[in-house]
Amino acid sequence: MGLVSAKEMLDIAYKNNYAVGQFNINNLEWTKAVLLTAEENKSPVILGVSEGAAKYMAGYKVVADMVKAMVESLNITVPVALHLDHGSYEGAKKAIEAGFSSIMFDGSHYAIEENIKLTKDMVSRTRALGISLEAEVGAIGGEEDGVVGNGEVADPAECKLIADLGVDFLAAGIGNIHGKYPANWQGLNFDVLNEINKVTGDTPLVLHGGTGIPADMIKRAISMGVSKINVNTECQLVFAAATRKYIEEGLDLVGKGFDPRKLLGPGTQAIKNVVKEKMELFGSVNKA
């Protein structure tokens, strides 16, 4: 199966009260780990690529070609969407041209009028090609490619304006944060989430900053319309920890332990473990 739009998998998830994970990829190991785990657990999956990660991996086309080839060579049968995460207007156009099957245009830093104008344009571009589109309202806290927000909560009225443009799924700030959550984090704002879900009809909602949110909050958010949950930092943390342990134990000095295929093995397995745990928590196992 080749790459697919994320629209169908999220519409189904929304109607059946589970969520599909977006797991950001940063290199070949990341991609392979996520794809194999999705196949092993028969879960649909979304591979997220930030503009910074795309640049690191030598460009959108390199990423798209790598993912398409890997899906084929690994005999992946579950639905896989390749999604631009927090795309700028120009970045979104480049990702579309490169062959991404899903796009996030993040116009949340614009005034609502400009966000509407540019999102409307992206709706036309993606719909003509059968590519799914995510939009965002309200800045989300934490750091994302060097941009720091303050954890603002989105205005449900503005969420309705964007949803009514025909986007396939919508990200809205509800107190969530990118990266590590501070000790004084107040939790998700479920009153706002409930209102957003009511006014946006059947539009699946997206929860960014999935790392560090307690499981009970995750499950409650899913029950209130969240159908896509983004995970990135947690995979980075466990990858780093497993790699550090391997080196501190001196395993890179044993035989050919310095071979990157061995050196990166523990970190890759750690990513697989996290992805499996999240798929089980989100309820997407055996939903492919």
C-alpha cells in the first residue's frame, strides 16, 4: 500500500472514539521503527515531518521518496500518511509538490482574517489532489523548531471559522505544550475542548504536544473529539537515553559495537516501544 491521505483514517477514528498517532520522524531509523511498529500492531499511522526535520534530511523530496520506498520494501500493509507538521505557506506548497500525502498549514500566528485567507487557499490546493489538510487556531505552548508559544487557549468561535472552510482536521490550543511539560502545568482545558468539538461539527480534532500528558487526560480528550495525537519529544528522549546507556556501558568498544547499525539499535528499539505504548493508549491497535 502506498501513502494515503489521513482524512479517512481520522474520520473513522473520530466516529469510533479512538485516535491515530502522528509520530515525527528524523531519520531512517525513526521511520523504520515507526512503520514496523504500525505493521506489527495493525495500526494506521501518520509520519510527521517538521520543516526543520525535512531540511535536516536533505529536503521534502528525499523524505517522501525514502518513506514511499520503505513502505514498499518493508511490505507495510497498514494505512500510512506522510504529513508536514507545522508547515508554513511556502513549505506546504513544497511538501505537496514533493509527494506528501497530508499537510498541516499552520496559520495560527497570523490574525484570524489572514489565517482564514491562507487556509482557504490551502483547502483548494489539497482537495484538488486528494491530500488531507490540517489547520491550526491558537498558539500552542513550548518549543517547535525554535518558536516558543505561551500555551494560549484557542477561541472556539475562531475554530468554527477555520473548520467551516472545509479542513480535514483541526488543531486548537487547549493548554497543551510542545516538548517537556513543566511541573506547574495546569492540565488540558476540557471546557474549551468540549466547546470546540460542539461548534466544529464532525471535524476530527488534533492534540499537539502528546508527550507528557497523563493517560487519563489523553483518554478523556479522545472521548471529546480528539482523533490525532502528535508524539515527538518522548521518542527523542528514549532514543537519547538508550544510546547513552549503550555507550556508557562501553558496548561500542566491544567487537564492532561502534558500527552505527549496532550503535543505533537500542535507541531504535526504544522508539518502537514508545510507539507501541502510544498506539495501545490511543486505541488504534488492530484498527488498520
